[in-house]
Amino acid sequence: MKTLQTIQKTIRVFQILTKIAFVFSIVGASFCALGALCAMAWSGGGQVLSLFGQPIPAFAEGAELHRVYSVLLSDMVYLITDAVLLGFAGQYFKAEQAEGTPFTRSGADRVRRFGIHCIWMPIVAVVIASVIGVCLGVERDGDVSNLPSLVTGIVLILASLIFRYGAELEEQNRALISDGQ
């Protein structure tokens, strides 16, 4: 039982870290949205920020505002995707804490669904970000890889199989104990 207590404490720590990362993702996405709105206003000749009635340049003179706009919108999409995935993780951690063990059929199903979401959601986010770049005529610098999320999704699906097996073993144990009494 000491190992189960360690698992529960670890899950609690990850639950807290997940909540913190969720909040940071939402705040980051909000700042990206605000920055994109500022870039849009600035490109239209509008004043974005002022201090004592004097305009404060939000972007450097000669900045490629289409590129800035594209990057901010793409990053907003990525951060929203991260927030949604962190929300799913938080739901799993909360349910696992309530159940008291990761070895339940419902817990295994939640982990499997989370693994599937980790595979497809980042792919959709990259497609949306690419469409944003194409619509604005901007080619994004650097590579965007889905390999980490793909690997994470596969590992979660495999973990769900292990959790399901553990749940089956616990059910067999309970059946043997109740038959023996």
C-alpha cells in the first residue's frame, strides 16, 4: 500500500502542476490574441497604446506586421490546444484522486481517450496554424514537429492497457477473496 500512497501523492503534484500550466496556457493565448489585435490596429494606422496622450509604438518601425499577426495567431492556436489537453489531463487526475487508484476500467478509458486526443489535436493545430500562414502570405520559420505529442499519445494508450490489466487483476483478487470467505 505504500506504493499506492506514493502514486496518489505524485498524481496530486501533477494535478497541481497541470492546473498551473493550464492557467499559463490560457494567459499566453490571451496575450497572443491581444497582440494580434494590436498588430491589426497598428497595420491599419490606428493607435494601440498611449501614455499621457503620446502614442507608444507597439511594434518597431518597418516590422512585417503580417508576419507578426500570423505568428501571434498561430501561437494562440497552439496555446489553446495545450490548454484543452491540459484540461483533459486535469480531469483524469481529479477522477483518479477520487477513485483512489489508477487501476480502474473507467480510469483506463480516460487515459486511452486522452492519448488519442494527444495524437490528433496537435495535428489539427498545426493545420490551422498553416492555414493562417497561407492566408496571410507568411511562411513560418522553423520546423513544427508533432513527434513529441505522437509519442506521448502512444505511451498513454499503452499505459491505459496496463491500467486496464491492473483493474482486471484487482477484480480477480476481489472475486477470490469473496469466494474464500
